[in-house]
Amino acid sequence: MNKRKIMDNIFWMGVIDWNRRLFDGMIPIPDGTSYNAYLIEGSEKTALIDTVESEWSETLMKQLSNVKKIDFVISNHAEQDHSGSIPNVLEKYPESILICSLKAKDLLTAHLKIDAERIQTVEDGEVLSLGNWTLKFIYTPWVHWPETMSTYLQEEKILFSCDFFGSHMATTELFAGNNQQISDAAKRYYAEIMMPYRKIVQKNLDIVKNFDIKYIAPSHGPIYDEPEFIISKYEDWSSDNVKNLVVIPYISMHGSTKEMVEYLASALADKDIRYEIFELNVSDIGKLAMALVDAATVVIGTPTVNVGPHPKAVYVASVMSVLKPKLKYAAVIGSFGWTAHAAQNICDIISNLKLEMLGNVSVKGVPTASTYKELDALADIIAGKHYSLMSK
């Protein structure tokens, strides 16, 4: 794809990757992604903000073929999907200077073997003149690396936000508008990447809201030409507020745990408690992460394998432990053959989330009338907690 005009002398450059389905070797991205770089041609100086993954360097270099000079290459984030082609750009433009945050310098020299003499670090709030335009550098750490910063084009009110506000989505749409499909992609992105840093996201939101912003130009996904659209979403997702939603990830070996999940779900529905079920053999873990953004309660369903939980239940508990959703409550249900340690193992894995544990319903073999009474009681407890939360 050729470079695309955002406004006079400001261009989107980069790659639309329609085929990528896994990011960082672990994150599912069913809608592909993009690697966004931005060219700003000031009256005196020209700047390139970020680059692309190294495997796509040739595409970026073709887009730059008619660009006679670049004075500054700005690295908002040292991770290779943004910085991977910096060495190629520095080679093509030997007079250019690489601009980055203080913490990024060491990462760029270590990961990309860039000559430290080519790097100029900038402080939080420092400005750089391009002649008629001024770039201001805003430290936004931990969205999602410690060295990350954003770059603000003051006169045109454009925030180049790097991973902050991004979305893994391949589309020919240059601007996002208020497209629900892009909102969903951004929520998945937040859930899979930003959610572990929720409290820091809140702080960075407070920082960027101090700026008058006309466009937010992230390093993945379309440009937000209605910036309040994505800012308000991030305020909701990162807030402490939860919704009337129970997430139920489960795995069943011989049908007992599945039967318990279905019974509990029906009991919750009778009490007007929303739920989403994720059968772990077939579910998209990214969709599960998206549900966890809003959920008040998680109920993990697992049979006992030997003396512990099913490996897929262990995996989802471990994912939750890493993502740190704003859940309030948790419970474990499932069956066992001869010993029942699965629930405690799951509780141990998610102990860092500091959730209120609402119970453990375990049955030896198949569910019985007593099991259903315990599940009814669990549904009552969950409903009471949710009613209390929603009334506040």
C-alpha cells in the first residue's frame, strides 16, 4: 500500500497485515493488524514517527522512496513491531537523528544494535521544532512498556499514541469514526495487552486528557478522528466499575462439569444475572479476555485430573492472573474421581487478584440433588453480590 494523506504534509505510512493471526507468539488477532508509521513534513524539518516490523521494511522503504530527507526518526516505543525498521531508515538517511525517551535508548541499542551516537533522548514535556510545527513528547509509561511515550503535534492537535488506544485490525479505513467493529477490536486489544496495567492506564488517560486532541493516531489500527469515542471507552474499561456479568470458562471430560455449568447458568438467568460461557476446547481466549473487562464474577468449571485441575483450567486461571481483570468475586465448580484438590489449586493460581471467593461446589462422579442445591445456593450468593453492586 502507498502512503496515505491525513492532511497536507502529514501522511500515514506502513503496512496492513491481513493474514497475521497471532501476535508476540501468544496473542490471538483474528482480524489481522496494521503497523502504522507517520511522516510529518514541516516547513524546515521532516520527522518520521515509528516504523514497521522488520519483515515489512521493504514496504516502508518503497513508501519513502520519494522522501528526500528525514531529519528526525522518533521512536515512541522500542518493541520491534514499531522499531524493527529503524536501522533501515537510519541507513537511508545518514544525517537523521533518532529521538526517544531516556529509558528507550538502552533498549534500542540492545535490541537493534543502533549506534548510541545516533540517538538523542528527550525528557517528558520536551518540544522539538519542525519549523511551522512543534512536536511535544509525552511520557506515557507502561502502555505497555516502561519506556513508551506519545508524540503530540501541537498546531494540528494530533496525538501519536503508539500502542495506547491501538487496535489489531486490518482495514482500508484510514479513520475509525465511531465504527462498532473497530471499537470491538480496540476492546480486544485493551483486554489482551493493556488490562494488566489498568491503574497506569487511568493515570495516562489523565495525562492525555489535558491536551486538546483532534486526532489520535495509534501504531496499530485506524486513526481516531472522533477521539472522545475511544477515550470514553478506555475510561469505562479501565475504571473500577463492573457490570452485571458472570463469566464461566469451563472444561468437561465426561459431562459432569458441563452439566453443573448449564444448571448454574440457568439458575443465574432466573435471577436476571447475565452470563457468558466459554467452553475451553473451542473458545477464543481473546473473547474471554474481552468479557473479563466488564465482569463482576468468574466461575471456573473444571474436573479433577489425577489430583489437580484440568490443564486448560490451569491455563485460563494463569491467563487471568496475568491480565488482572477488575473482577470482584470468584467461585470454582466441578467434579472429581477420588480426591478433590482442583478448586484449591485454582484459588492458589488466582490469589494475586485478591477476589472474594464465593464458594466451591465439587461432586464425586455425577451431579446429585445435593449438588443442584449447592449450585442454587451459589447462584443466590452471586445474585446477592451483584444486586448490591448494581444498587450503589
